[in-house]
Amino acid sequence: MNTSVDISYYPLKDEFIPPIKDFIQRLNNYNKISVVTNGISTQVFGDYLEVMQILTKEIHKSFELPHSVFVIKIINSDLQIHPTNSI
């Protein structure tokens, strides 16, 4: 089953940009998922079990910083807009 995940990450510290960039960069290192980033959130697309395994690992790593907040929406379908599948 494919999934779409919308993630917003809020490191609660003065220097919040570097942890966000690091999280996104780590996600981009995985070939089995597709990552799309914009100014509001990051979307992750792929097989549900693979996406959830990757997110569990990378969110856990981000939680090494004190007071990190993640807001996540998970959808049980691939909603990534492809050139041949645009809305």
C-alpha cells in the first residue's frame, strides 16, 4: 500500500533552521521514498511500511534535540502529483 505523509517539524530553539535542513537532507538520502519540500512542510511518498520505518528512525534521531515538535498527516494513498496524474 502506498502512502503520502505531510510533515511539519518545529525544533523549539533559537537556531531552528539547521535541524530542519538536516532532517530533510536525511530523508533525501533514501532511494525508496520520494521527498518534496516547500516553504510550509515536507511531503514523503512511498510504500507505507518503508515510509513509516524511515520516519520512525529519522524522527527518533531528531528527538535527540530537546523540545522538538512534529505535526504529521498520513494518507493511505499516493497523492503525489505526477505530470500524467495532475489534478
